Amino acid sequence: MELEDILFRHFGYRSFRPGQKEVIEQVINGRDVIALLPTGMGKSLCYQLPGYFFNGSVLIVSPLLSLMQDQVTQMKQFGEKRVVALNSFLTVQQKQAALNLLHHYRFIFISPEMLLQKQVSERLKQVNLSLIVVDEAHCISQWGFDFRPDYLRMGELFHYENRPPILALSATATNKVLGDIQTYLKMDEPYQYIHSVDRKNIHLSRREFQTQEDKVDWIVQHVLETDGPGVIYTQSRSKAEGISNRLIQSGIQAASYHAGKEALDRQFIQQQFIEGSIKWIVATNAFGMGVHKDNVRQIIHHTLPSNIANYMQEIGRAGRDGQDALAILLFVEGDANFAKVLATDDLPTDHHIGLYEIYRSRGENPLTMFHNGEISETAFRVLDYWMNEHSSEKVGQLLHKMRIEKIQAVDEMTKIVQTEDCMRKVLVHYFGQELTDRPNNCCECCGVHYEEIIEPRKIDEIPAQLDSWQSRIKSILIGN
């Protein structure tokens, strides 16, 4: 059957988007592929369509539970019943039932941590896998070394004779990240499809302020005057709460979103945003992946992102419908120093390495460090991985190098707020690409007029409110 026939039969489209067919053809010919396709370009089709071409199952390793659940829900809504998600949301009984029926599923979504559980990896060896997919593959490099080391172990499971092709998908990646993906997934001379990272419908702005309070005042006034939907990114939970409260008090339909909220509350807020009853989300970087809302018109960064890759991922959530969108980066003097502290805060130190060695020499479990409050969970996870890979001296050198790289990444991000050259050009060059042409209202340096990009705010008919899922259920039960 021709690929176009499968495309129309299962997805209702007559033609492919740029890059999709090239990637799919390489995959079905058995070749490893790294594909960089911008947000909104249909990355998921690159593994969903081969699922109907192959006889076996497609295994999709996905980094975030919310992203995984969203993808599974969408596929079921479009009629695909042979899909399952293996993650920590499952009870022991549900997990066992899913493993027993694993060979039945066409699409198997799994988290890296679940993939590395022996019971799961052994069961997967008994399943006829036709394709292995690593979604958001840049996380191998961005998260693997210093946040979720399980990403670095995945390739060990995929390194066997006659394995199926591996498809690594991402929206953005530098040449270094591309190298990390190929190395740690143990890919065999992968075909690379690299689409330009430039999204011409996203117009870039930046604004400098004297104080942090001035930034928040400007955000409130700007949101009162311009139309959403929009996302405001900040670096801390307290900032997210504070800014969202200011917006709500000003009559804006807004909500905060961060990892400190209950999972059901986060899902409820996300759903309200997608449906349109919430116009603005004030979020930490916990918000974003897997949120399919095409008409986001504005992304505002209240604080400086820790690196350009994160910045591009976050602004890439705007304008997925192809219409004009605005990305505004706010900063004050001192933001870069704060970003450097945050970026390196969870890295283990030489002191932690010494403690680890003391516990190990006593025959005690080094995990005691975490239980005694001597190290954060993230830092211990990173330290434990590397201490089982290398000597203490080597680990110290490695962590020192990571710290320097993180500080340098903030310096690269700072260039975006300091450059007098085209902001778009600086961003594209960072990813080793060339800027072909500039759109009207390109960026702050080239000239950008907000009124030509976004509409004035429409006065909301519904008063702003922030309900939790509990209060919403309660109001339904009592008839309000």
C-alpha cells in the first residue's frame, strides 16, 4: 500500500507536511533516523503512520507523563484502541495486566524509568517490535547528564542484534546534542532530517526594566491591553503564584501552573486553558510539552531562561496554527546571575562526592545521604549514576565541566538580550543554521510593532476565576 493511501485511510490527510514523508520512508526501509521538526509540524505522524505499515508494535519512549497521557488519549479519540501507556500512573495490577497483553498493542508508550525496570525490559524482549521511537530526544542531552540519568542508559537496552530501527524526534537540537543522541542511543549511521528552527510567524521582542517589580507591573498592564491566549514563564513556583494572583485581581482569567500543584489540579488547569476558559497560564518550565493548543498568541518570559534550547522550546508553543504570535523576553540587570545559580543549583558538589565515598566505604547505602537531607533527590540521582560509572576523581572533573557548560549556556542566552544584531539571526546561528530571510516585524532589533501582530484585548464576558478540580466537582454535586 502506498504511503499516501495509509495517510488518507488512517489520518484523513491527502498530503504530507515537509519532512514527514522523507523521515517515514527511511524508517520503513529499516534505517535509524534523527528528525528535527519544529513544534506543530506533525512529528507524531512520523511514528504513527509506520505503525500501520509494519506488522509489529511501535515502542515510544516519552519523557513526561502528561505528554504521554495526552498522546494516548488523542490516539484513542481518533479510533486507535491498541495503544497503552506504561508509567507510574498505573497500579501494580494495571501494570501487570498491560504487560500480559503487551504483544496485543500496536503502540506502546513508556517512560525511560519504566523501560529500565527489569520486569518490563524482559517482557519487551518477547514482543515483536518494528520501531523504537525516542520522543523529545533532546532530553537525552539536556536532562540525561544532570537530571534524569536513565536517559543515558536507554541505548544499552537497544543495543542488540537485529533490533528494529530507532527514530529520534525533537524540535530543536544543536550539533552537540545531535551527537549525544546518536552516541547514547547507539544509533547506526542515522539519516538526519534537519528542518530550520526558525518559526517566521513568531515575532521576537525584548524589554529591559529597572526592577523586578517593574516587570510584573508591565506584564499586568500588557495583558490587560492585549489579547491572548498566552503563557508567562517564570523560574519559581512563588513567582508563578504571585503573578497569576495579580492578573486574577485585575480581572484576567489566569492560573498558575507548576510541579507543586496536585496532578489533577494541573490537568484541570491545562484542560481549561486548552478549552479557552483560562486565557493566561503563569508557569514554570513544568508546563508545555504535550499541551496541544494551536492558537497561543503570546509567550512572555518573566525571567531569563537557562539556555537557548529551552527558550526555543518554550516560544515554539506559540502560533502553531501558522498565524502571527509574539514572544517577549523581559530582563533586568542581575537576571543572568540568578539564572546561573538556578542552572547549577542541583549539581552535586565535591562535598557530595566525598560523602558518597564515606558511606560506600562504611558499607552503607549512599542513598542515606538523601534520607538524611544532605543532598537533594535530583543531585543524588545524578551523583549515584556517575559514581557507578567512574572514579571519584573523574566524577569531580565531569561535574566541574557540567557546571562550566551550564554557566556558558546562560551566557549564550544573555546574548539574545544584549545583541544589537537581529535576534532571529543569533538564535538560528546558535543551532548551526543560516537565516534565509526575515519576516516583517522580525524582532526588537529589526523593528517590531505589537499592534500589527496581536489584537487588542476583548473584554471577557465571564468573570475571572480559579477553580480547583475539587471545587468544580463540589459545585456540580450541589447544583451550582
